[in-house]
Amino acid sequence: MLDLTYDTPKPKVIAGAKDDWELVIGMEVHAQVTSNAKLFSPASTTFGAEPNNNVSFVDAAMPGMLPTINEFCVEQAVRTGLGLKAEINLTSAFDRKNYFYPDLPQGYQISQLYHPIVGEGEVLVEMGDGTARLVRVERIHLEQDAGKSIHDMDPNMSFVDLNRTGVALMEIVSRPDIRGPEEAAAYLAKLRQILRYLGTCDGNMQSGSMRADVNVSVCRPGAYEKYQATQDFSHLGTRCEIKNMNSMRFIQQAIEVEARRQIAIVEAGGEVEQETRLYDPDRNETRSMRSKEEAHDYRYFPDPDLLPLEIEQAWVDDIAANLPELPDAKKARFINDFSLSDYDASVLTADLDSAGYFEAVAQGRDGKSAANWVINELFGRLKKDDRDITDSPVSPAQLGGIIDLIASDAISGKIAKDLFEIVYTEGGDPAEIVEARGMKQVTDTGAIEAAVDEIIAANPEQVAKAQENPKLAGWFVGQVMKATGGKANPKAVNQLVAQKLRG
């Protein structure tokens, strides 16, 4: 288990017409496995292909076609389980989940109900205010995705695209440990970050490779603590599932509006019915999709075409030995090795590319200075231009070169910002640019002193004011910097101005 050294955040409380209510949330996250081929066929998983282009005979459920397990997808599920500090089940099995829909050619989905490949794990969700929630993961199972029905191409007909059919999904099921809309979004963000670090899912919610079903219920204060003590779900309210959420913002809005809907029902003397609902962001409401099915409704039974999946501990150990450094460990190392604040380390480890960029810049340099330049200057400019770190026109070597010039007193901080702009827009070696364009900082105290003397001599009234109020000395510093084109060493200017004003 993780060493939880954070305070636990307080649950979200919503005031009803009669009582206060707390939220209880569990999530089922469907994460598309990063793999070139599907779970049971060699068909491509490339996103954006022409409709029905990535479909094998197995995916189309042609007679006599049998599924063959993709070992790499199994490895990716094991890697994910290890990344979530979960139990890996050496024996698991696939089941048929029977239901009929136009985009499900087989008439059933191959999934894992009774014997999933991954057991209990955990995710530490930091809330950015010094608190964190340890969310327990109940299980991760492998299953195949369904196709996609398209209803907006013709007013009278619907179309079916089977490209997604058979793509491997990991369904990551949490315990009802999440206590508010912000926590739900933070949990999903943290889970996506871990999966991206592991390379097991790209986490692209816009393309549907990560989506969440959100289970929401409400209870009175104190009831959740009774559930924790007994694991008796009767202490909690009836949950409703909000299906297929693929936006952090909409997830938060949907939880809030669904909780208020349930509170209104209970306070009016009614009972919440367990059901699956959809969220309409335009109307900001949830609406009923279908009554919540139980396992028997799907007529689950072991898939007769697939033997139980048995893996060896040595294989699992080998995967574990080759796991990358994960977000929490990387953040702790950045704080320790580079003396970063918790906030800066969180920003820099948000994704692998940013972390790698920063580490390349910080190597052999002052970590805090490197973090300031990466976060404030580079990230700020990239955000303004809507560019990704992988598309940065300033390389780690170039930004490191700018920092080196500051450290050596070759340039001031102000000049450095001008230099950064030149490198960002035009490219080039920072040291060569400084030399060629005469941007070097003036460190000759004689030249700086002459400029200070000239400014003081020309402004006797300002001198008298500054001698009465030393805080006004900054005006002289600014004038000297202006007179020297910003090239004077600011530290030397401050020292000389203070000395001269004292007489």
C-alpha cells in the first residue's frame, strides 16, 4: 500500500430542502489498450480509418471464425495492474455477455466477469490543496469493444461502423471511495496519467479511447462511515450509473445534477430507482436510458471458444522488473533531487514528455531555475500558441544554454527573456546570438558607475526624495537600466545607486 501522508479531503456536501447530503461515487473506466491489433483478431486498431476498413472475419462474426487471444493485450493489462499496485491473477477466464445491438455482430461481448485478470489495487488522488484520496480499485478485466452506430448521416437510416469492434478494452472498476465531483475528475486524470506513463492506453477521451461510467448515490452524513466499518452497502443510497462520459468537465456537471435529482426524490418521500442514465450537457440534466441490468440479464457463461487464461509468475515478474518510473515516484524524485515545490513537481510530471524535457534542461543545472523557465516561460508561450511540448521550437539544449548564460552573469534576466523570444521564433545557439547581437550584460563597474552618476546629477529633486524615502531608489535603478539598454548588471546597479544616494 502507498504511504498516505496527506490529509483526507472532506466529502462534498449538498444542502437539500430538508437535510444535508453527502455524495458517494464509484467509477468504471473503459481504457482502450494500446496495441496494433485487436484482442481476438489481427485487424488493425488505427483510429480514423475509413468505416468498416479495420474488420476481420472474426470481428464480423462470420460463421466458423474463432477468437485467438492477443498476448500483447494480456501483457498490457498485467502492466496496468502492476502500475496500480494490484494483485495479478495467474488464472483468469473469459465469459460471454449476451445482448443484441446492431453494432455487436456476434450478439454477445467477450468479457471477464467471474475471474478477471487483475484484482485489487489502488490510486492515490492528490487534490492540490494538501489533501489526497486513496481510491481502491476493485478489479481490472479485459473485454472487447463494440462497434459504433451512426445516426446523423441520413434522416431515415442508421449506419454501423465495425472498425472499433473487437478492440481490446480494460475495464477498471473502482470501489465507491470517491466523495465529490472534483475528486471524480481528479481520479480519472490520475488514472489517465498512470496509463500514459505505462504506455498501456493513450488516454485520448476525444477519440473515445478512455471513457467512464460514473455511479452516483447520496447518503446522510455519518452513513458512509458505517459502510466503511461494515462494508454493508445498505448504509448507502441507491446508485444510478451515468453512461459513457468522456469529458472531465461534463463528469463533474453530471455528478452534481444527478445528486441533486436523487436528493429531491428522497426528500419528497420517493425512492431512487437503480438505472442507467445519460447526461445531456445542453440541458444540464440526466435522463433515463434503461433499468440497471443484473448479471443474469446478460446470461453470462464461460466462453466455450476460449480456454482459461493461465500466465506464469516469472512472466509477471519480468514485466514488473521493466516498469517505467511512475508519476508518484518521479514527482518525489524531482522534489528531492531538484529541490522543487510540490506544485512545480506536479506540473512537470503531469505527462512524460514534459518530465523528460525538464529533466534534460535541469541536468547539471539549478533545478529551481530550470523549473521556472520551463513552467513560466516555455509552457506559458506554448499554451499561448496552442502548441504541445513535443512541438516546442526551443530544445532542452537551447533553454539550458539560456540558463547557463544567466548563471555565468553573461546576461541578465531581462536580456534572457529577449533571448528566449529570439530562440523561440528564429532558432539558433543562445551563446552565439548573444555574441553576434551584442546582448552581453555590462559588468564593468566603471561604466555602470558613470551611468549612475549621470542619472543622479540630472535629477537632484528625485535624489532628495529618495534620500528621505529609500524605497524610491528603484526609480534610479530603472533609469540606469534604460540608459544602458537593459545590459547593466542589475545587482551592481542596485549596489551603486544605494551607495551614491547615501552620499
